[in-house]
Amino acid sequence: MRLAKELDSLLNEERDDEIMAKIIDTKIHLNMEIDKDEIARANWLRLGDKNLAFFQKYATIRRQANLISKLTSEDGNEITTGAEINERTTIFFKELFTSKGVANSDKVLDGIEVSITD
């Protein structure tokens, strides 16, 4: 970025031999920087990002470790199909988090001061 600004500044000056030499020198250095960036980018594309392969492998291993391949129902039967596993787990968690209506709500509200006024 510094070289581009320097070149822009030099191009706006009145040109003599010294300014022309500086313009040429700055252009050479700017082209060398651009070439270095292009080589680095090409190497990255050619060789790939080594970290990416590691994280993809790690994610695959985690996904396999977290996969539920079978469930054992309350009656002892094994459930192995994906659709049935989904259905049984949905039913289980719905029942787990659904109120059975057996709690006494008065005990829950004991100690809470009524603050609603007319």
C-alpha cells in the first residue's frame, strides 16, 4: 500500500530524470510485491490449508462419535432405523418436558408477594 501511494505521489510531480528514476524504481518494487503475493496465493491454492484437513477430520470423528446408531426401548427391543430413532426420541423428550398436571401450584407460589393492584 505504501508503494502504491508513493507511486501515485511521484506520478503527480513534475518529471525530470530523478523523478523518472524513482517512478521506475517504485514500479519495480511494487511489481515484486505483487508477484510475491501471487506466488503465496498460488502456493496456498496448490498445497491447500493444512489446518483445514485437520479440522475436517476432527469434525468427522466427532460426528461419528455423536451418532446414535441404536436405542434400547423400555421393553428391551433394539431400535436401529433412523426414522424410528427420531420418532422415539421425540416422544421421549415431549413426555419428559410436558407437565403431568400433578404438581400443587400453591406450594410453588408460597412466599411470593402479590403485587398487582387495582
